[in-house]
Amino acid sequence: MGRRGPWTGDADGRAGAANTTLAAAARAGDGRAIGELMAAYLPLVYTIVRRALAGQRRQVGQAVAWLDPDDRVLWSLWWLEIGEELSRSELAAAFGVSVPHAGVRLQRLRGRLDQARALVAAIEARPRCPWLDTVVAGWDGIPSPLWRKRIARPALRQHGADTRPRRGHDTRRRRCLARKHHARPPG
């Protein structure tokens, strides 16, 4: 016999109808219905969220390897700030800059980290974009800031919001980006 849960029902669908009625009652503010739905579905929601966060943590951890050494130090300090173990002024003092300058540096770091996360996702994607395969053909497989820049700059041009054809830009790169973002490239 298969696994049973709140989303399964009898052969005649009675549990499905009961769940629909329960959901309608919860939307109407019935506390008992809300409690039953929470008890039935909360473990499932927690599992989904936990898996998604674990994947994001793994991806961020891999992305940090693509950052410059100074950015890695700043990322560590920023992580302490996020965890409320360090204030922004303490972060600025530790990095030897003013508080506003620290904010600017963090903003730039977040941009490079997002770039590196997108790079990690693109490299792990299967099937991988043929254009990306040609770019990484000479890469030794070790993440570095130099390779992040070599790979990400052209990829951003192709994966950015502006995918209009421009003179000198390879259509294959634009199509690769569009596949990644599930959009059709123009032209």
C-alpha cells in the first residue's frame, strides 16, 4: 500500500472534497480548520523550504570561491553582520573604511556574489549551454576571480535583461541566456 497523507483520498475522492471544504473554512477564518491544515501540511512546507534553503546555502558557498580574497573577507564580515554578531560600524572599522563606504562595498559585493551564483548555476546546468562549454574549455575547473570575470561578463551580456541583437554579439549566447531564463530571444 502506498504512502498516505492529507493530499491523498479514498477511491471516490471523499478526502479531496473534505480538504477543499477544510481549506475554504480556513480561508474564512475558522481557527479549527486552520489548525488542522497546519498540522497536516506544515511538515511538508518545512521540508520544501529546508531543501530550498540548503540548495541556496550550497550555491552561495560555491559562489564565494569565485570571489577575490578581499571580497571573501568582506563576505565573512557581512555574514557576521547578518547574524547580528557585528554592527555595520564594526564591520566598517574591521575593514578600515567609513560606514557609507562599507555600504557601497557591500552593495558591490552582493552584485559580484549574485554574478558568481549565476555562474555556479550555469556551470552545473545540464544540458549546459554550448556557448558556455566553449568558454570553459580551457578552464582548469578551479574557481577564481579571473575566470569569474572571463565567463560572467559575456554571460551577463547574453543573460541580462537586454537581449536585443547588437552588432558583434553572438546570437547563440543570447539564446543560451534566454533558455536559462525561459524566455525566447528576439530575432
